[in-house]
Amino acid sequence: MDGTQLPELKTALPGPNSQAWVSRLANTECPAITARRARRESETGVPQDPIVWAEAKGANVKDVDGNVFVDLTGAFAVSGPGHRQDAVVEALQSQSSRLIHAMGDVYPSDIKIEFCERLAQVTPAGLNKSILGMSGADAITAALKTAAIYTGKPGVIAFTGGYHGLSYGALSVTAYRNSFREPFLQQLNPHVRFVPYPDPYRPPFGMEQARDSHSDEDVRDAVLAHIRSMLSHPASGAEGIGAIIVEPIQGRGGEVVPPEGFLAGLREICDAHGLVLIFDEIFTGFGRTGALFACEHEGVTPDILCLGKAMGGGVPLSAAVGTDEVMDGWGNSSGESIHTSTFLGNPLSCAMGLAAINEIVEGGWSEHANSFGATMRDDLDALRDHPNVGDIRGRGMMIGIDLVVDKTTREPNGALALSLMAKMRNLGFLILPSGSHGNVVALSPPFGLTMPQWEAGLNALKSCMTE
């Protein structure tokens, strides 16, 4: 399949083969996953029948009915340069011919060592030591454990709208939706304190009541002042805080870009109070925002950088990369490792990850994402006058279209976002809703998306919005 071709629909969507496969899936998959489609359809009236993928290449996906789609999601931003990237596939094939599995922390593979060395080379200066995992949530858990070991404090400051994963460690600092946390509250870290994320479009602390009188800098400063007060006030109850975790740009929370200077302000606060600063760049890392890492836009380096998604080239691979000082808080091993896993540094994953990193860095994909993303945002400005488009924001090839019921009230319009997802799919383009209200159209396509593919997708989006 040509990874640059335009949509080619052969059957009504979803097609009969997709329907048959989904019926089979419903017999074996836990309804915790499958039932969400029925729940969404019940809530919004928008059909949620999925397509079933069979093949992918570049920016294209083919389903089991033979339909070809243009993927504007990057498969949750995992596909950086593109699906089934040649160098990554070659690395998989080469590695599989000599070593598929090693023994993690006992007998590591040579390719794991090469991967960790390369990771230390490309991450911001000072981040030298890694803990590898298989998912973004693994990296978050490793970072939280490291912060607790280093500071001796269990508390964490996290942000509303933040999404860090759904394992217990990651879920404890996730405030994406209450329904994600409520069934498990008794098993989550009780020492996490949530503060508002500095969202310029929906500002916190009652500032939305007179939002036109507040600048982006006012929003930033209000959040930073709130955190400083929490940490310095003698009766705030924040005496056990040892870390701050934040997404430099919120991903699943709605592609929210904080005001410039916010990350620098967090760095200053952590330095002043002896806290570990953790950046979750699982979504934004490796070129997505037009820089190799989003924190580089402000020139701010965290104590721990969490990475995943695009880093693995399509396979499960993540890392928490920290400074020598913070990582050395674990001390030298005196027996069995107290944080490890069977597949720690799996050779296949490390080989593909090494190839993916080299492709992104040496291929100049960060710079491409910066320029192509600017073109995308310029083109999307044509939608700003639409009565249901409240905001268009983003960096690089990470863009969100905030849909509202009314521009004045800015009430989120999640039903419209789901409707657009279905309509765009039926025209051959894959998009996703994001945001706590599901009202943000999220665009995070593979970096190799061609201009004809983008122009066709843009025209489809304009048509659907007009309809």
C-alpha cells in the first residue's frame, strides 16, 4: 500500500468485514474497553461502530474491507515519521534474527545498552540515566517512585485536565475525568494535590467571568502564585509535597498550550523548595511540537523526562530519563532490584526504538513538523468564523480545534466533535476527539503527511463543518 495515497472507500462504513470482526471482539474483550462505544452512542446519539485496521503505511491505514484512510491521528501520536517506517521495520527484522528476549536487569542485551546511550545523547543536557518500561504509565510510575525515593516525600502536585495513564501510579496524578478515578479512589496515592492548568481559553480561579480583561500572562501568574502559596503557607497541608508533574502541552486534555514562561516558573518553584520536576512528554516528545522535546521551546530541563509513543516506532516502549543526582537517589543495588520487570529493555523494542530515534533526529522531522504544522494552523484559520469553533491552538503537528455550543459562553460541544469524527471517517479521514468534555478535534498526523493528503483532509473538514 502506498503510504501517501488519498482516501479510497470501497464500501459503506463500517463495512461488513469490520462489523464481523467487531462482533467477534465483543465475545472476548472485557466490556470495560468494548462497552465505551455503546456508552458514547447512548450519550450522544452518534454511531460509534469502529473500523478494523488490517494494514498501515506512511499516513495511510487500510481496513479489513479494503478501504484506505488518511490517518490524521498518528494512531494516538505514536506514528512519528509514519506507519511501518522502513528503517524501523529493518531494525525489527535484523534484531529478530539474532535475539528476541534477554533478562532485563540480570543479563541485559547489547541493544538495550546502545538504546540507553542514544537516549542520553538526544535528551536535554543533564538527563543521563533511564528506567525503561513498556507503556507511558510505566514511565510515569518510575518517575513518581524516583521522586519519592529521592525526596523522601510521597506528595505530588499535578494539574487538572492532565492525563498520565491509568495504572494506579499514573492514575493517582491523572485528573482527566472523575469517572476514570472514582472506582479506584481507595487505592490511589492520597497525597496528590491538583491545581488548575493555565488554560488561556478557559482560565481558572473565576477569571473566565471577565476573561477579556485577563492576559495569558495573568493566567500563568495566577497559577504559579497559587502553587507558591500552597508550598509556603504554614497551614496549606502541602508539607509532604516532593514533586510536580506536568505535561508541557496537555494532550488528551485538549491540546492546551500554556502561556510562555509557565514551565520556567515551575522550574524556579521546584528549585526553591527542593522538589523534583517531572515533565510528561510521552505525547509531545520526539518532534511532535516542532522541537525534539516540547520543553525546549522554553529552554527548561526537568529532573525527570517521561517519554514513549513515537519513541518506540510503533512498539511498546517508554522511558523515564533523569539527572544523575535524582536517579542516584535509588542507591547502588544491594540485592534484587526493587523496580524492574520481565521485559525491561526488550531487545526487539530497543532495536526499533533506536531506529525510530535516529530516523526522527537525523531525518530532521522536528523541523518539518514545525513548518508543516504552521501551514496546518494557517489553513485552519478559515474555520475560526464558524459559530461552533471557539479556539484553534497547538504547536508543530499537535493541533486542537475547540468546539463550542456558543462562542460567548464557550460551553463545550462534545456531541459535535463525535459527529465530526464519524462524518470524517465516512469520507476517508481519521480524527479523534480530546479534552475532558470530548469537544476538541485533535490532529496529530504522521510527520510524513503529504500536502495533497492534508488539503483533502482540510476540505473534508470544512465540508463537514458546513454541513
